[in-house]
Amino acid sequence: MTDTPAVPQRPTRIRYLVILLIFLLTTINYADRATFSIAGDAASADLGLDAKEMGFILSAFAWAYVLGQIPGGALLDKFGTKLIYTLAIILWSLFTLVQGFSGFLVGSTIVTGLFVMRFMVGLCESPSFPGNARLVAAWFPGSERGTASAIFNSAQYFSLVAFAPLMGWLVHTYDWHSVFFVMGALGVVAAGVFWWFIKSPAEHPMTNQAEVDYIAAGGGLVNMEGKGAAKSAPFTWANVKQVLGSRMLMGVFIGQYGINVLTYFFVTWFPIYLVRERGLNILEAGFAAAAPALCGFVGGVLGGVISDALLKKTGSLTIARKTPLLIGMILSALIIACAYIDNSALIIFVMALAFFGKGIASLGWAVVSDTSPREFVGVTGGIFNTFGNTAGIVTPIVIGYIVDATGSFDGGLWFVGLHCLLVIAAYFLITGKIERLTLKSAEG
């Protein structure tokens, strides 16, 4: 009697639930960044804030977010994504919620108090995207990493599709304080879900061995978040210097700064631009902001799909990651045309096209997952995000000064559009071939 051949085990697909959870968390993450931009016009009128003061308050998030990137990445590498990310969600949500009480501030404490609260939101959110990159590196093979990274990165657009109308409705129906109370409470609930669900692929009770083997065969770091994880490289300035000394990564870092100029225009000044320059009320602005955001979301997912398809066809990470970026940034540069258009509907259309292009081009986190040293993913992601979110400091302040000096957003649109050319230059003149960096030992 012969033995019946074993039927090959069909892989589970728990990694898809992981990326869904990361997507939902990042949606809340970006919505919390945008709370003050949605509530800002009503809050500024209530609190007596001018454009320059608004610019500094809108930039506060990014000051802390930038400062926290490398320490946040180091904490992720040392203590793991589950603990650090969960604590981050809880803390940024509480600081979001407490902004709802800022109406009690008076005099000079208004700007200072709001700046500090926004600063703390940024500091607590700083481990989030390096944490996303670690989870993608752990849960996805290289052939799916572009799509996975594009999905969580596209949450920045979906957050305004989902929450800009809600936040606009809250301001219109209740008051601007309610936005912070609702979003803060939602984040605390999300933290509990994340803590319950996230584990390494090798230790997750819902995965089978076939899925773990499939991820590992494609270069996924399946034990990264587990008890048997390989020891991370020590945080030393020599290792940081190797990352910063990589011409390839430096081009990626500069490119992310340029892409994020568009991001921060959208999540800070764009709703205010629609109200002040285009005459929409806050409810209309909330819905109008959702249209470009939806196109950015579609573009973001499409960019990842195109990139992974190109990778399978050509076998070249360089072609797969750079081609969508070039197409997307050319489309995004069209934002400059809005300085010469008077029709509000046409402006929304052009903005939608620009953010569709930005979505297609937003493959930076996929590139980080592709190129980071295996034992230094968190810190490399932190450095990448430090460069990228410097745009969050520069953009709100520069546009605030431009609007205050000229009474118009036209110069701000030029400022944003020209950064699209910077992104193209960074990737095509500096980065070169895209491949994983290997750290050299101190002895070597």
C-alpha cells in the first residue's frame, strides 16, 4: 500500500490583514495631522490668529516629527514595533484630544500652547512610518513590497477622503473643539486593536508555514518582530554615517523632502486656501478637499501596482521604482497652473490631477524597505523620514509668510510645484541604482 502524496499547504494571507490595519492606522495618523488645518479657519477667527501665527502652529507638528525620527527608529529596532508603535498611538491621540481644550488659553499663551500641543503630537507620531516600514519588511516579499508600501502611504490621501468631510461637518454642526475630541478618542481605540493583532509572521497564530515560507523566500524578514529576531545593529554614529554616506540613499532622502512639500501643503494650507482664496465655507472645503485626496489615494495604490508589475517584468528595482516616480512628478508639477485659474471647479480638477500624480510617485517607503540595511531598518527609515518631514517645517512657514506678504497663495503654489523638479533631479541625478545597502563592520 503506497502512501497518499501530501497535498501542498495553501498559504494563508494574513499579511493582507496586516497591511489593512497599517492602512487604517495611517489614515488616523494623517487625519490627526490635518485636524488643525480643517478646524484652523474657525479656530483662528475665534482665537485671533494671523497667517504667520497659523504658519508656525501648523509647522509645530513637523519640528517634533523630524527631531523624533532617528530616536524613534532606534527605539523600534531595540524594543520592536508592537510596543513602541502602540505607545505612540496612545500618546499622539491623547495630545490630539487635549487640543480641544485650547479655547481656555488666553493672550500670548494661545500660540505657545497650541504650538506645544501640536509639537507633542508630532513627537509621538515619529515612530509610525519607520514602524510601517519595519512591518512591511517583515510581512511582505520583495515582489509585493511596492504595493504594500503604496497602500499604507496612500492612507495620507484616504484620511482626508474619510475624515475631511467628517471634520468639516463637526466644525459646521458643533464647533472646532469637537474635531479634536472625536479624533483623539478614535486613536485610543485603534491602539488597542493594534496591540492585540500585531505579531511577527513566524509567530502569528493565524499564519501557516506556507505563508511564512513564501514571505521568507521573497526576502521578508519573518522573524524581525519575533522573540527569535536577529539582533539589530547597534545604534552608532558610524552606522548612521554609512547610511548618510550612501549616494543612493541620499538621493532618496532628498527626493522624499520634495515629495513631502506637496503632502504638507495639502494637510496644512489647502483647506484654508479653499476658504480664504476661493470663498468656500468650511463644510464645502471639507468635501472639496476630499476630491484631490481620493485621486491621490487611487494614484498611490496604482503606483505600487505598476511598480511591482515592472519589477516582475524587468527584474530591475531601479526601473520599477523610478518610472512611476517620473510620471507622477510631471503630473504633480501642474499644481502651478492653479495660480492662473479662476474657476474653483477647474482648480479642484487640477489639484486632483496633481495629487493623483503625487500618489503614483510616492514609492519612497518601498525604496526604503528595498534598500535599508537588514539590521538597521528602523533607523534608516527614521533618517529618511527626518529628511522628508523637514518639508513639514519649511512648507507651512514659507507659505504663511508668502500669504502674509502678498495676500495671495500664488507664490505658494509655485513653491510647491518647483519641488516636483527637485524630486526628479534627486532620483535621476543622485540615486543611481536601487539595491540593498550592506553595513560594513567596525573592524572592516
